[in-house]
Amino acid sequence: MTSVVSSARRTIRIGSRKSQLALVQTYWVREQLQNSFPDINFEVHTMSTQGDKILDVALAKIGDKGLFTKELEVGMLNEEIDFAVHSLKDLPTNLPEGLALAAITERENPADALVVHENFKDKQIDTLPAGAVIGTSSLRRLAQLRNQFPHLTFKDVRGNLNTRLAKLDAGEYDGLILAAAGLQRLGMGDRVHQILPKEISLHAVGQGALGIECRADDAELITVLKAIEHPETRDRCLAERSFLRSLEGGCQVPIGVNTEINGDELILTGVVASVDGQNLVKDTVSGNASDAEAIGIKLAELLREQGAQEILNTIFAEIQRGS
């Protein structure tokens, strides 16, 4: 492919978190771009984010907006790096002024997955015994699973994927709920014991997709990044992000989604749940995929009419109190 970058610019700097999963994802993006633009040198620069540094506190208690992205965004605005690769589920729906979501790559399986201790290899999520300890750091997963399985015990779990799996194997947990995509990308797909169906757990907004963020005024670079965008994934994720943005929800609130595309039709299902799982509203909206963001707004309005805002207001108040 002929380069669309000016001849004076032969090196493009990619920003990434230092975690194993982030680096795998970033080098995958680099490879795709390098294949398309062999005359450009793509360099990876790593940074530690707040979410990487604080590992002993529940995510919901240390704030959520930009927890895994802020340092990378500062690097772009300061022109230390040219673009950043994010797990799209970690990227806030409102970006800092001067930055843009330039491309969304093809999505891996966005579903949540159950990983179990060897003692429970013969169980599924609905047959685990009362009191079984399930680890999750996500309020979204926690709320939905408490609603369906109140007999299970849920315990916060932090750390990178290897750390979490080590804690499971050591017997600190009987099971973990993790993103299937992360396990697959790290070559640990064999650890997936059960893919949770959407009837049990709607996934996080953007889960399984990568979002590429850059300076909004860098038209040359945006053209380069669009070369690896996946249109169907983009439409699905834009609907999901619009839904989340309309509800003013961050990463660490119990909001889940599922999207499907049939021909030109995009079908978006969303859920808002209280942390204890006692209150839950859920509905579905469909429309033309070209109107993805409008579909998200419509679903948010529908759930708000059914009590979603009251649920979220209670959660925001609890988080501010540090409960």
C-alpha cells in the first residue's frame, strides 16, 4: 500500500500500557499496520497507568474515568507518542479535548468466561454449590451474577491475568469471571471453562475490541489507522459507547450490553443493575447500523424510563461515600 504519511515522517510512536495483555494487543496492531505500511517505522513506547499501579484497592473505589488511559492520553497531547492502543472497554466514552477514537479493530469474543479451580471441573456457573467463592473486579459482572446466583459468594480480585489465575489455582477462589478475549489473546483459551451466555451476563461496552486513540488534528495518521478498522465491530461498539455515554456511566458501573448485526440491522440489548443484584432493568432496541449512536441513545432513554437512572444515582452515591 502506498504511504499516506508525508516523506518527512517515517517513524510513528505507539503508546501502550506495560501489562502483558496490553503489549500483546499493541504489537498485534503494530504488525497489522507494518504489513499495510512497510515504509513506516512503528515504535512501541510503554507507560504505567494509575490502574496498573494500584492493585490492592477495588477498581470502583479508586475512580474509573481514565484509570487505564490518562497517562497515555497526556503522552499524546504532549506529542511524546502519536497514538495509543487500548482495550476499548477501558476507554472512557468522553475523550479529552484534542483526542479522537480513530479506529476500532475486529472484535474477539466479547463474552465473559468462567474459569474454575480443578475441584469444580464438573460444574457450570448454575451448578456451583452454595458458598462457592467467585472472583471478579467488575461491578457489572457482580451485579448480574448476584441477581441470578444469590447463593454464590463474590470476592474482589485484582492483578494481571497470571496473578489472578495463580490465586485461583492456589485455592483462594473457586472460580473467576474473566473476559474471554483476554484469555484468548494471551494464548490461555484452554482455561475457559464456560462462556457465559448473554442471558446470564451481558458484557462490558467495547469488550473484546481494541480502540486506537490519537490526536484529533492528525489527519495523516487517522487515515493510516483507518486501514485496520473493522466496520461491523465499529458500528456495534459505537452503539454500545453511545448507550453508556447517554447514561453517564463509567467503566465501573453495572451496565452491560450485547450487540448483533443482521444485514443492515443492528440489535442492541442493555442492562442496568444495582450492585446487590436486587434491581435490574433490561431491554432491546434495533435500527439501521448506520444509525449506531442513535440506537444507543434510544436504548438509554428507554431504560431510564424504566428506572435505570435511580439505580445509577444510588450507585454513584455509594461510591462517593466509599462504601
